[in-house]
Amino acid sequence: MTLRLRQLGDPILTQVAEPVTEFGRPALQNLIEEMLATLKEAQGVGLAAPQVGFPLQVIIVASRPNLRYPDAPQMEPLVMVNPRPLACSEEQVLGWEGCLSVPNCRGLVARSREVEVEYHTPEGSRQRVVWRDFPARIFQHEYDHLRGRLFLDRQPQQLLSEADYQAQILAQPPA
Ligand code: K1U
Ligand code: ZN
């Protein structure tokens, strides 16, 4: 089953999400399966539980190569429970972002180029990962959702409609 995507203006998108306290429970597994189905249907590269109506610290990162980020790694969707950034590089890079909760809008946002993250698997085992570039950007975008923030709050250097983004940005090869 897929879940309804909450859109800009929904108060859940401005709430701080609660940590998961019980791992390996059917309710958590159901939520994760429904988030994975919703992400697939929406053809996104990431999703956070508040976007589908659950104010919980669960995100999915699912990088894949695309027109704007042709060198992005192809990942199996990675489910991260209670993720916590341990380090974010001082080096920042500008990149285009979309948001499934902000339809028809793209923004050019500055983010740390590299992040180191600790998280739990749905079964509760603790993991660490270091990402650069597109997966690091997706992680920061999703982590923002857990803090009640949208990319619009990150003072995008440019904002475009989807149509203008496709005509002006995707039509050009990436720098
Ligand atoms: O959290 C979300 O709203 C999902 C969002 C994640 C994201 C996209 C781009 C940069 C950072 C984070 C999306 O997946 S929107 C769809 C999208 O922009 C996209 C889809 C496929 C390839 C590339 C971008
Ligand atoms: Zn988003």
C-alpha cells in the first residue's frame, strides 16, 4: 500500500520527529514497507516518515544516476532509523533539489559536500556511513524533514518551476 504524501502547509512538515524506541516491531516494518512503496511510486530518491504522516525518525536514501547527477551511485534504498549526523564537511556545494512535499518547484541549495552519519537499522543494529555529493545531499534533505525543515528554509539561491527547471537546467549538461 502507498501512503498519501503530505504537502507544503501541512503542520506535520514543521514538527520535530520523535525517535523510534522499539525496533523490529511489525508496526515499524509495515511503515517501512509502505514508505518504500510510496517512494517507488513517486520515483523519488529519498523519503522521510513525516512526509507520509508519521512524525518518526525514519528516512530512506535511494540515490541513482540521473540527468542532473549522472555520476550519482546506484543504491538499493537504505532505511535509516534515528539517523544522526556525526560530521558535516565545511566544504559546501550548490545543487538542485526537488521535494515530494513541494510539487512543481526546484531549488538551488548549498549543502555540505560530505557527511558522516550514524543510524540504526529497522532491527536495531547501529551502523555508520560516509557519503559525498548526491547521497550526502539526499541525506541532508531527509534529515531536515526530521527537524521540521524544508529545502525552502535553506535560502535557495534560485527557485524555478518544474517546467522552467526542465527547460533551463536539465537541457544543459551539468558543470
Ligand atoms: O524528500 C523528498 O522530498 C524526496 C526528494 C529528495 C531529494 C531530491 C533531490 C535532491 C535532494 C533530495 C525527491 O526525491 S524529489 C524527486 C527528485 O528531485 C529526483 C528524482 C530522481 C532523480 C533526481 C531527483
Ligand atoms: Zn523533501
